[in-house]
Amino acid sequence: MKLFFRCFILIVLIAAVKTGYCAEPITIGYVNRIPYFYMDQGGKFTGVMAKPVTAAFKKAGIPYKLRELPAKRILIYLKNRRPNFCSMGWYKNPEREKFATYSLPVYRNKSRIAVTRHDNDLIISNKTLAEVFKIPGIKLLKKDGYSYGKFIDQQIAMHEPETIITTMENDQMLKLVFCSKSIYFFLSEEEADALIPMAGYNPSDFKYIHFSDVPVGLIRYVLFSKQVDPAIVEKINLAIKEIVPSL
């Protein structure tokens, strides 16, 4: 009887490996960012990216748990190949492709803009990034280790604008911008639309800066630790194909 039981357990384990079943749930690390992924007032996890990502996990039959983390720690976990770990909402760039596995596209942003205080008359719309970066007396507020998409990242590296590096989240960065008319920072237009009222400000407190050369509609992905079984990633990608319209 004991031999039969042991054989049964072995068969179940082999089947689990073959089907890609993960006994431990995948931890989905996220930074609380409206409107992409956040806990609403009722304690429900939601957002324009949260919905398709969690739906894909459920459709693929992959158990998961959510964990809010700072962006910098998420990147450390991915670089260190943390087992059973992934994170949603990231842009693709060559550096991250070295240490993480990308999912299929999950969401396409609206335009990437800069936000500054309403009375910052030094910056106006429809300039190139290079032109704005050369303006004296203003500073780019940039999150440490964060990517703003390949084009903007390259432009920052090339033109080296005067920059303040911070580990603050976007709501805190917005507060800093409100306190100084010489500072600006990048985010997507839909995020600015949601963030400003949620942070307790009026839209008239700020102005949006559109750029003539910034590509429209950057795509966001789920990043998986290299320790996550490729079969699990493939299952989730198949589910994304069925859930997310072609981007």
C-alpha cells in the first residue's frame, strides 16, 4: 500500500512538471500607480494593466499573489533571479532584456508628456526633447533606475540635461513639482490625468508639455525573473493573446 501511494505521488509530481504547474504561486510585484495598477477604496486590485494581467494568470491557471514594492527593489529582485517572481507595467529596453524575460505586449500608453507647474513659462509644448533639455534654469526630476522608453532614455543619455535623481513615487514627485516651478518630470498623459486629482490638486495647478519628436504609444509588458519556468511564461503569453487586442 505504501509503495502504491509513493508511486501515485511520483506520477502526480511528474504530471505537474510536464504541465508547467507551479506549486508556489508567482509573486507579481507592482508599484501602486494609478491608473495602471492600484488598490481602490474598496481594497480591490484594479487598473488598466492590472485587469488584463491578472485575467491572463487566471486564464492560464497560474496561481499568483500580489506584492506592492518600490520600483528599485523590483529591479533588484529581477536582476538577482528571484524564484517565482514577476512584475507588471515595464517598458522594454536592452538592459532589462539581459536579466528578465518579457511577456507579450499587455498595454499601449497614450503620449509620453512632461508635467510642470502651471507658471513655468520656460517650457512650452511642441519642442524637441533636445531643445527642452538645453533650456537653462530648469531641472528634470528623474526616478532612479527608471526607464521612460528607449527614445527618451537615449535622449537623456545624449544631452545630459540638468537632473534631480529621486527614489520618490510619482505622487511625491508631483508634490515636488508643485513646490517649484523650475522642475518637470515625465509620465504618460493618462497617468497625469488620474494622478493630479488623486493627489489632491487641480488640473489648473499644472501644465502638460507635449514634444514634437517623442514616439506615441509606448508598450508595457510583464517582466519575469529568469528563474520562472519558460513553460509558465508561455502559458501566460497564450492567455494574453486571447485577452489583449493586438498592439
